[in-house]
Amino acid sequence: MMAGPTLRSMALFLVVVCGQIGGSVLLGYTAGFTRPGWSVLCASVYAVSLFSLATLLKEGAPLSLMMPLLAAVVPLGSIAMALVVLGEPASWPRIALLSLSCVVVGLASLA
């Protein structure tokens, strides 16, 4: 069981988050998995992310903490990437409501 966050566990968590966000951004480039190069890259990014999550859990990270954290952090990062990288339009009320919902999920994991 993990005693507390270590540099390794924080690095693995960062890989999980970046992989989930990166994989989500890459999904648009796969054109429904009809473009082989982008599809392999997308699947590979997700695979590295899931491997890192499995490693975290194997090393003792509590699933009951990991999943709510990911449920809060990944959508916020995905929203930011969609706005910045993909140039998707979003109104301030939409961004605020999506962000608030992610924060609520994160807070609920602490209760």
C-alpha cells in the first residue's frame, strides 16, 4: 500500500492524465478510425495511459481516489485542449458550468 504520493506516482498520474487528454484530442484526427496512422497513434497514447494507471493501482494507489480525480482533471484538460488546439468555440457560461461540474466531482471524491 502506498504511504503517500511519491515522485514516481505523481509522474505516472501525469502520464495518465496527459494520455487521456491527448488521446481525446487525437480521436478527431482519426476520422472515426479510418485514418490508420492517426488511429495507431491514438490507440498507442491510450494504451500508455492505461498501462500507467494499471501500474499506479498495482503499486497501491487507491482506485476510489484515482477515478474521481481523473473524472475531474481529464475533462477540464480536455476542455482547455479543445479550445486551444482544436479551436472549438465555447461561451463563458458553457466553460463555467463544465468546470463547475468537474470541480464538484473532485470535491465529492474527498467526502
